[in-house]
Amino acid sequence: MVVDSGPAQEEIDRIFQALADGTRRDILTRVIEREQSVSALAGAYRMSLPAVQKHVSVLERAGLVGKTRHGREQRVHAEPDRIRTARELLDRYEVLWRHRVAAMDALLAEERPDRSKE
């Protein structure tokens, strides 16, 4: 039996490094809403086309977006499966934190003096 342990650590690092930047998160939001050309994306920011291309490349290496060529134009689209993977990773962290908070609550409840016995 093969157990799926999820993405490799390097993949996880690439996803979170890509999402660590506000411009990249904004680019991802824009291409989730609709596929756009790199030049159209560049028009939305106060930076050069090469700078936007670098941001798109980081998102692409993380697998969060893909590019397709339409004539002379590079179009950027979201990769829903990889975005789902990122959400699942965050869901795992949320479960871990909820367990930690529950354990802290239990410890605090044990330490509270029972004032009904006074």
C-alpha cells in the first residue's frame, strides 16, 4: 500500500515563498478571476514588465500559475489543483494550532482553583 504524504518539502517551500510576497498574491488573485497576459498584468503595477515577469516566474515555479502562448502574447492562468494543495497545507497547520490551543485550554482548566470548595 502506498501512502500519499503530500508534496515534498521543496514544493511546500516554493509555494509559501511565492505566496509570501504581496504583489505575487495580487497577481494570483487577478489570474484566478480571469486569465491575463503578462503585459496586461504589468499595466496594473508601478513596476517594469521584466519585474512582473519575474513575479510570474516565481508563481509558475511554485505551480500556482501556468502560462500559455497565444500568438505573440503570454497568457497567465491559475492552476486550481496547486492552489488547492496550498489550501490543504494551510488546513493542516490550522488543525495543528487548534489542537495546541485545545491542549493549552485543558492545561489552564486544570490549574484553575476550584473556588466552590472555599
